[in-house]
Amino acid sequence: QVQLVESGGGLVQAGGSLRLSCAASGRTFSRHVMAWFRQAPGKERAFVAAISWSGSSTDYADSVKGRFTISRDNAKNTVYLRMNSLKAEDTAVYFCAADPYDWTDSRRLANEYPYWGQGTQVTVSS
């Protein structure tokens, strides 16, 4: 069992930066694939980024590639999402998710992840 708590969201101007954090409880955190998803009003939850348990593999949605960076610190049971050059279309609730299985081709699918945080709001003003 893994519990996830996100933090770091807020209001930022277009072009600005934010860093989201996701603190996990559970002794097997280091063996989980971790991911960030986001959900804008009226839209489905969408994949943003994922990182393997070792941190050696990462994956990004095309819309954020080159602007966002996912990382993890297994000693601190925390995964991060550094967001640069933010755009108005990045406005959404951002969710952290954990998958106890291996790095698979399904890592971009929300239903692959059994554990979710409560979300943190990111609002980018244009």
C-alpha cells in the first residue's frame, strides 16, 4: 500500500516555473513506477510524465517534452515534477500516481496506476 500527497501547486504567470512534489508513504516506494497526470476542467485525466523505479527511464507527453522534468529521490520517498516555461494550457489539477509493476508500455494509461494522490491545482495566467 502506498499513500501519496502532492504539494507545490499554485498560481503562476505564463513563462514561469513551478516544482511539484509528491511524498509517498510505504516501504516499497522505491520499487514503484511513478507518474504525473493532469486533469483540466471538462477534460479527461491525461498523462504528463513517468519515471522508472531506478530513475534511469523517463517518459513525457509530447505537450510537455523539453519543458517539464520528472525526477525522484528514493531516500526521501519523493517524486518531483519541475515545470518550466508554463503555458495557460498547462492549467489543471496535477495528480501523482504509483504503479507497483515494472516499466511497461501501459505506463501512459491512468488505469495502470492503483495508487493516487488527492491532486494539486496549477493555474497559469496568460
